[in-house]
Amino acid sequence: MRRRRKVPIPWLFVALLFLVLASTAGAAKKRSSKLDSQYRETKRECESAVSTGTFGDTSCRESFASRENCVLRCTSEKCYQKVYGDDPLEEGEIDSGRSRDFRICARTDIRERSKAEEL
């Protein structure tokens, strides 16, 4: 006859706690990934608008930096002014800190615009 092992109560508590934390993290990730998708979609639409000339003027197509500045302005004018306003990207410049700040700001701006459209 086999003896059944008893699972100690603390291990059950740890397992239950893990399941609860994993489920709440999943909900936050779902919201985050939806905002990321909306941000990427908005940026793609702006890249297309700048390329076809429906956003900005001819200066938007002069160089990579001017094109990128126009795409960022199209994505969120408010965030562009906040992050890059006094110091736009220059040719060959890679600024991951400002890029991250812009992305965070633009995601918030997109979320606020989505809420306003729902009302």
C-alpha cells in the first residue's frame, strides 16, 4: 500500500500566491501590449503620411532626420514639443533616452485620445 504525501500548507500558500500574481501581471501586460499596438499603428500611419506628402511639407522628405522628426510630430505633436521641441533630432543622432520618453508620452497621449473618442 502506498503512502500519500501531505503537501505542507506553506507550499500551497506560495503556489496560490504565485497564481494570483501571475494573473494580475497578465492583465497589466494585456493593457500595455494594446497601447504598444496602437502606438505602432499610429506611427506606421504617420510614416506613410510623411512618405506620401499628406503630412508636413517637402522638408519632411529632405533627410532621414527631418523625416523622423516629421513622423514623431505626426504621431504626437504634444509629446514631440515636450521631448524634442527645442532640440530636434539631427542627422545620424541616436538618442534612446529621448526616444523612450517620447514613446511613453505618446502612449499616454494615444490612451487619452482613445478615451475622449469613446465619450
